[in-house]
Amino acid sequence: MSRLSQWILSKPNVTQGEVFAALDIGSSKIACFIARAEGDGPPRVIGIGHQLAEGVRNGSVANMEALQHAISAAVVTAEQMAGETLQRVNVNVAGSQLLSQTVNIELPLNGREVTEGDLQRIITQAQSMVPEDNQGHPLELVHTIPVTYALDNQKGIRDPLGMTGNMLHAQLHLVSAAFGPVRTLITAIARCHLDVEKLVAAPYASGLACLVEDEMDLGSLIIDMGAGTTSFAVFFEGSVVYTDGIPVGGSHVTNDIARGLTTSLAHAERLKTLYGNAIPSAMDEREIIDVPQVGEEAPENANHVPKSHLIRIIQPRLEEIFELVKGRMDKSGFAEMAGRRVVLTGGASQMPGVRELAQRVLDKQVRLGRPLRVARPNLLNGKAGPSFTGLAEATSGPSFATTAGLLVVAMQPELAASSSFSEFVSSVGRMGRFGQWLKQNM
């Protein structure tokens, strides 16, 4: 069994009564889950809050004040439901901002045992290899995840601690993000009286929530189709080995509908939800839908168009998303590791026909994924790993996959591995809360 699987299947790393939280900042919604550890049973979700996203565009902060308002609204709703006041939250980083890098480290042992200090030295050395952006500025390190070890001629070692040899080889997966957007996000959260416990790459969180153990071990690609971004990650031999994302998602489909049918964004979203499909059918020409025009309130002024017009707008954009993912995967060199298994999740994956379209474009087996480890009790499997109770049907679907994965990390902090932002988070959190106190009390 892989180390990732062991962590996920192990008892939650929390004490009885402990409260922990996830804050999912997306382009369409801000979601907050609060859970409490209860004895020997699974932790219970005791607070849920979600709010329409404001101030976020394609996964990046576009308006600080609007984002702070949306975060505060979601968090306060969850706090009131839970009867708790949060201090720290686990937060996602949008997939479109991520850079994935594999590094190899060698550490001489000279015939002695591998110690915890050796493993920490490997991680520290890997962290010094974070690349720079196009302007020569270092990127923000989000994860340093050990993938595999080799000791002398023995390869495929998952945990070398206590083993003896002469040379320890380590392969690690570094996940980095643009410096400015990450720091801006942390600052916005700090101004809402909150510290960031862990930053987690969005596709990694979704994979932790939605993939079964065999998919993690044998190889799979998880694609999280959000509103502003589509993020994806490759899991292989129990580790996440590649993460990436593109700044295209479900909201781009909505924009296409609004432009193509000359209607408002609100009506375009409604049409997409009620009549949208990724695959055309013979009945589409016969079914007529009403399309309200921009600026026209009277129903009799609506256009009447065949449903096929709507489908012809939706399908090309979704095909583009999967073609972009396929292109990134082919270029990455990890397509073979992902095998032939794809798991779709996220709000945009719920449209009828998306699964079939993904199978056609990606030429792989595709299933729709929903959180397995944060679900209602009757959805849980005894082998599903640390799970939660207390979630309603409305908040246990694909739209909340990242939020669910953040709770998994909150239970098992080792899953997030090492990052380089903790000192900054601590200082910004203290100054942010002090600034808020001054504004409210002076």
C-alpha cells in the first residue's frame, strides 16, 4: 500500500472535539465547511456556508474588497451553523496558476541508516530548486511531495526510513504558483480575521476527495471542471505526480451562450442549466426554447430558437477544454502514467453529455466523481478512508469536490507536505487581524 493510501486510510490525525475548516475560493462560489472530531467515529460536518463568488476571475483575485465580503459571508454562515469561531482555514490554489516540476535528489549515506533528518534534508534541498517566473522572480512553493525513493540498486521504495545503504535517491514533485496571486489571496483571507493553515493545489484536493485507492495506485487523471478554470492532476503509485490547469471553465460556456443567443448572462446560465447538453441529438431541432433578449422584459419579445442552436454553442467550447487538457498531458510526459482512467468532477462536469464527450476527445474511460470521503453516511464505504458525516445531498456533489478534499487535508496535514509560505502567513494573519481591530474599535 502506498504512503498516500496509508495516510488516507489511517485514523484522522485530529483529537476529540477539535474543529477544523476548509475554505474553497472559486470563480463562481466561495464555500466553507467546518468539521469537528467526535470520539472514535468519523468527524462530523457541523457548519456549511457558500456564497456567490465576488472579486475572483479565472481563479485569481480581481477585487480585494469584493472577495473579502464574499469570504466573510460564507465563513460567518458556516460559523453560525456550527456555533464556532474560526481562526484558521485550509485554502485551495487555482489550477491555472500552478506549475508542476519533478526533481531528483541524491544523498550519500555511507552505509548508515536513513533517518528523519535525512528525509528532511532532501525536502529542504528540493525546496531550494523552485523555478522562477518569466520576470526572474521565484515562484511560491505550495507542495513538496516525495514520489519515490531508491536506495543503492533497490528502486520503488515508498518509505526508506530505517533502511541501510550507501546512496539514497529521491524523486519529488514540486507544485509552485505565481508569487503575487498567492500572497494577494493570503492577504485577503487575513483581512477576514483568518490565518491560512495549509495551501492546497485545487486538483490535488479534488483527487484526495474523489479517487478510490486503486485509481491512485494504478494511475488516473482527475479533471476538476470549475467555472473559471479547469484543473487536473495525475495520480500514480499512490502519489500525485503532475498538476496543471487552464483558465477556461463553465463560465466561458455561459459567456458563449450569452453572446451567441444575444441574451443576458443570467438567462444564459439558466438556459445552460435547463437545456444544456454536450452531445447533440435528433430531437434537438424539434424542441423550441424561449431566449429572453437583453433589455427586453416582456416574455412575448423573447426569441424562439431550436435547442440545437444552444447545443452547437456549448459543444465546441467543451471540446476545446478537453483538447487543451489532452494537449497539456501529451506535452507533460505523464500521459502514460495516467493510464486510461479519467475522473471528472466540479460543477461544469454535471452537464448531460460531458462524460461522453470527454471519452470521445480523450479516448479514455471516464467516470463522474463525487466526494467519497465527505458524504452522507449511506454513501460511505468501509474502505473509503477517513470520512465525514453530516453533509446534505446538495453539498456532497461534484461542485464541492475541492472543498471536501481540503477537509481531508485538514484531517491529515501530512498530505499537504511542505510549503514555503508559513512564515508569511503567520505575519500577515497577525497584522491583518490587528488592522481589522483598529478599524472596528478606533
